[in-house]
Amino acid sequence: MPSLISLFRPSLLAVAIAFAPLPLLAQSASDSAATVDDVREYALPAAPLATTLNRIAAEAGLVLSIDPALTRERMAQPVQGRFDGQGALREALRGTGLELRQANPGSYSVQPAPTDAMALPDVTVTASEPLVEGSEDSGYRTTTARNVGALGGMALQDAPYSISVVSSDMLRNTQTTSTDEVFKRNPFTQLYSPKNAGYASAVAIRGFSDAGNLSIANDGLRFSTGYDSGNFVEEMEQIEVLTGLSGFLYGPASPGGLVNYVLKRPTYERYNSVTLGNAGGENYYLHGDFGGKVDDQGIFAYRLNMLTQDGETAIDMQKRRRQMISLALDWNVSDDLLIQFDASHKENETHGLTSYWFVADGSRRPSASDLDNDKLYSQRWAISDSEHDRVGSRFNWRLSDVFTLRGALAYAEYTDEYVYTGPTIDASTPTGTYAQPLYAFAPVDNEETSANLFLDSVFQTGPLGHKLTVGYQGSSLRTKQHTDHVPFGFQWNSVVGNVPIGEAPQVGKPAYNIGNSSKHLSATSDLSSVLIGDVITFNPQWSTILGVVHSKIETFSNDFVYGTGVTEYEKSETSPNVSLIYKPVPWLTTYASYIEGLEAGGSTSVFPGGPTVSLPPEVSEQYEIGAKALWGDALFTVALFNIDKPNYITNFVYTPNGRQENTGIEFGVTGKVTPALTLVGGLTLLDASVNNSSVAANNGNKPTNVASKLAKLYAEYDVASAPGFAVTGGAYYTGKQYSDAENQYSLSSFTTFDLGARYRMPVAGNTLTLRANVSNLTDKEYWLNSHYLGDPRTLTFSGQLEF
């Protein structure tokens, strides 16, 4: 795709960034100051009214007089988006019964809104409250990303990165109980392995796949992919999916993308919700969500989420069990200081893991139609079991009119246990049969600490507005294993011998015994970054983000199980971020960006299930141009990108193999395209190729398990003749994929459909919402990729009572 690649030449981007600001700087200082009008990004949550008003006034340089008697016990509305100082103050006052009045230029007061009735001519007046962002009524369109890494909250439309946001309303209305469903609907992500397979988060994004390739953050704090088994969607306010490199924003990370989980925060009005549902098969769950103020003044507020789930899934003999209690607290210490706390305990267990198929020779791969997608081709005693505990705190402290200090710290402990039997077809299995080798591992203990600290300063230098950020972010992982980590003598042997394709015999668990020896430190990983970045505003049309981050990765592994010894790596890299943003009109944002990123090198093994060796860290780079348009009540986005990174191949063994260059385009839409019709979806077109391969014949080939085309669309239609009733559904297309590095064997494209409905009605002064959905409506049988079958047709349903 030479025409696309040429758009990303570094020289063109450098010229654009170097010369675009010149005509802007040529303007007189007085003209520039007049046009800037102190317009800035706001991402303020609901909070005590005085706190929000004082913060806005200080940042905007306005003199504000407040009578404490008026603001006491009143809460400010969330302030999200781009406003001048007056506009932000009015947004915070919305619905409080108070209004902003101007005394002198730059001087304002807060007064009760007039209530006297006036005689008016006969007219029809229509008024409505602004829609809550991310809500069902807004078409799930979100205006703000809570965390754009080190930059903090930003207006989604103006962030020069490809970010899609899934709101809590959409999670509820789609009955999402796993991130699998988030990735299934997202047009930029291709699900690689289901959660019920027991692996860490795995998706293909922008052409990069493999288990554990997805980078994870919680409220901007980085964690390892292994931590992701402790992220439950039921405790999330929204899920932010950033596609592409994020080195400057989050430090060392995969070039494919990063998911930031935003935890639910306390509500300042009482909220109670109980949901009873079925996640498919006989798998039922009960979820409670409660929030409110602790004291009358709203100095303290809470949010409590509890979940219990258990039962057999839509796959025969597979059982899924989850338990959660999650608490969040807000402490409004003063008008300038907010401290937040959170803690949780979670248990996540799957018995009868979704089968991972290893087919060494693509010619022997069975057709998906010859297998049953609701049958278990592993053993019912094969398990993935984890237990997570987390505590964390964050703060935001306005030090002065110029400086704000923000930081966060979290600590997590979790234990994983994994036993797996995988259908295998290789040279040793007779034609028409498969084996089920055993892969069993003793429980592994993990400890993770993640922290960040940023100092923001907002100031002017002549006609230029600045938001300058300096700071640090880092994470540390410690892993302990038993010395008898694997059952030698049982490991790698088939528990069923060789059985005909299509049959799925169940046998007793082998009589091995592991996890009884002492534990020792087996691996560490330390990531750290220091950075400086500046969001520079030239005028309402032009701005830029310039930044540089110095990242460091230190890894250590001690393979005392197999006796292969110690491996250590230490690598640091200074990486730039350059973004130019142009808004020709308020509803349209265009941008061009260049970003580099350092990533950990993963690990490889000499043979399947054998000893692992750490690989050195690597550096990737990305060019991207894009546009975001707010058209009516929908947000439309397009991004054209080029990424170059080291390539690896995986057939159990993770092996470096040349470099991979991916060029593609992403198009997305979220919102109401008509008052009754909501659309969320888009498409990805990708040209990915492997270069400098160790096998010359493979140069120019497509990477494995990566589709060149994705097209997905979720829709809701509100039926006007039946208030509260909506029809829901979706269509999800994944293009052809190659299952081998030689590109001799491919997997057919597939399309699945969902169909559902929702009905909301009042019950005794409360609200009851009934939901139902059938996924894979036609019961399509297909290979998700070269290792997993697609899910069977599944009915889910739920009832939610809000009171």
C-alpha cells in the first residue's frame, strides 16, 4: 500500500509541524489574546459546588464572589469539554437553582436564579436538560476520556489519538459480563483468546496479536496483563480503548494498544441498583451497585459494588464462577483538595477451559463444521483460578491559580492457578485424530505496585496558552513460584491418548501432586518513566502537544524449575511525542502525530510448555493522521496509521522473526444518527506485512491470526409507539486470517449477528429494566483464529431494579 505509506514520511510530518504555527505567531499579541478567550479542556466530576466553582475561577483568572450559605449542600454538575471560564462556571451551576451574574469585567457573583413568573404571549416553549455523556439517551457518546495517560482527562474529540470509550450505560444495556464482549463489538479490536480459555487479555489491535499483548491501566495506573483477570466490568464506569502506541502517555507498552479501566466513583445523590441476570446457559449472576453521600455536606461519599456469579456456561460442562466486593470513597478535604480511595476483593474461576487448539500442519485442521462449538474439547477438571486483592488511593490538589498536583498509588496481590489440556494435532498424531497433552502449573503468587505523580501548570507566554505537565509513572511486578511448579512425568503427556476428531471424551485427573514445596522469587519486572509535556494553544483553531519521555525497563527471571538459570535485561529509551491539532470549525478536529514507545520483549521457550527465556526490550514507532467530527448527535472518527515494530511468531514457542510494518485506516461512529436510532461501530482496513524474516520466502507475508478487514456495527432503535421499548442488535464481520507464517493456510472470514430487546418501566416509583439478547443468532460455526472455535448461540437476559 505505497500510497498510504508515503503519507507517513517523517519529513512531511516534520515540515507540517515546523511551519504550520508560523502564520499564527505572526498575528499580533492583542489579536491572539482576544481569540484565545481562555478556552480550555475541562474534565471535572460531580463534586461539592464551592469546590468546583473556585477551581474553575482560579484556572480562568476570574474574580468570583460566593456566599457560602448558597453553595452549602449543593453539588456541581460534571464539567466536561471545552469552555471559556464563564461557560465552565455556568455548566457547573446547571440545575442548582443558582446563576452567574457579572458585576464588573472579570468579576462575577453567584446568585439565586429568578423565580418570579412573567406574563408571556402564547408561545410553545420546549426545553431539555443536556444529556449525560455516555448515557443511553446520548447514544452512548462520551465527550471525555478520563485518562489520556500523563495528560490526564481530555476532550475525546480533541485528543490526537485513536480512543474509543465504552460507557457504563452501554455495558449495562449490552449485558456485558466480560471484556470479550467489549472487544467483540469494538471495530478496532479482534478478539484473540476468550477469557474462559484462562489466558491474560489477548486481542489483535492494528495487526499485533498473541496472548498477553494487550497493555492494561486502571485509572491511568499501569499494571501487567496478568493483573487483567482481576478487572471486572461491573465495577467500571467506562472502558477506554486506545489503539496504537502509548509510550509518551503511559510508558513502556505494547504497540497494539492499551485499555484503561475507569473505576466507578461515588455518587452524591443516593443510587441503588440490583440486577439479576443470566450470562448464558445456566450461568446466573446477582449484581448490586450502591452509592451516595456519607454526611449531609457531601464531604464524604461512597460507591459499593457486589457481585456473585456461578453456573454452567453455554459450553457443555464448562462452569464459570465470580465473586466481587469493591468499595470506592471520596474525601473532599477542602475546596482545593480531593482524596479518593478504593479497595476490592475478587475471585474468578473457570472449570473446563475453552479449548486451545494447536495444529502444527494447517492442512490437517478440521473444519469448524466438523466440530461442535458448544462441546468441551478439554477436560472438565482443567481450571483457571485467580484471587485478587487491591487497595489504592489518588488525589488532586490545586496548589494555586497556576499549579495543580495529582498522583495515585495502588497495590495488588493475586494468585493464579492454571491447569490445561489442549487439543493437539502434530506429526505424532494419526490422521483424523487429536491428542490432549497436559499442561499443569502450581499456584503462582504475584505482587504489583503502580504509582504516578504529576505537576500541571496552566499559564500564558505572550499569545500562547500552556498546560505544562512534568511527572513520573512506574510499576513493579514480583512473581513467586513453587520449586515443584510442574508435574514432571505427567506434563506434556496426552490424558486421552489419540481420539477421533469430533469426539470429546472425559477422563479422570492424573494423580500428580504439585505446589507443596517452598516458594522463591522467579521473576521481576520494573517499568519507570519520567516525562515532560506541553499542550500549547495558539488560538481556538491551532494547538500542539509536544512531549518527551525517558522510559526504563528492568527484568529478571530465575528459572529454578527447569534449571536454565537467570536472565536479566535493563534497557532505557528516550521517546518523543509530537502532535499538531487543527480545528477549522468547532465541530471538526484534525490532527497529525508521531510517537515512539518502548516495550518489554516477552519470553520464549525451547519447546511447548518448556522453560522460558526473557527476550530483550524493543522500540516501535508510529505515524498517525486523523479527524474527529461531531455531526448532529454522533461522533465520527477516522485515523490513518503506520507502525513499525519487531516481529515474533508463535507456535507455542515465542520467537523473534524480523520486523512487522502495519499500515491501515480506522473509521468509527458513536451516537444517535436519528432521534430513535443509535449506532456504535465502524471498520478497520489493514495492510500488515513481515519484513526481514529469517525465512526469505516469508518476507512480505501477512502476520498470523490477524484479519485485514474488520467491520462491526451495534444498533438500537427506540420504538416510538411503545415508550421504554427498544430493539437491539448487531453484525460483526472478521476477514480472512492466515494460520501460518508461510501464508499457505488461511481461515475463512465470518460474520455473526446479535438480536435483542430492552423494556424499561416504572414500578412503585422505581425503575425496572428488562433486557434479553441472543448472540451468534444463526449459530455460525467458525474458527475465531487458528487456536479457538467461535462461541455458540447464546441467550442472555436480565432484570435491573433501580431505586
